[in-house]
Amino acid sequence: MQAESYRVVMKKILDVDVTITSYRIDAMYYCHVANYDPGAVIARTEAATREEAETMAIAKTTERLKKKK
């Protein structure tokens, strides 16, 4: 198994700088959102498409960051 279609995007969610990393292994897409500094993972998801995995990860991140404030 090897990761394919690897992509990293920087974005701001609720005034927090994060990196959104997504990639495909076999038929599944994986995504994790991490705080840019210090790099702690906030959410991880997997889905059949990149868009679905990223959407779910961003939703989880938004929910978790709202609880923190």
C-alpha cells in the first residue's frame, strides 16, 4: 500500500491556522486536519471521495474548535 493523490492545504478555521492533508490508499481517501503550530491533529476521517473526507474533517474540526472557545 502506498499513499497516492497526496495534498496539503493551509486554511484558517475559526481564526486557527490549520493544515488539511488528504491522500488515497487503495479505494479510500483519508484526511486529517492539524493545528499549524504545534502540529497537533484535531480531526481524522476517511471516505470514498476526497471531497467527502475533507468535508467531514473540516466539520469535525469546526465542532471541536467551537467547544474549545
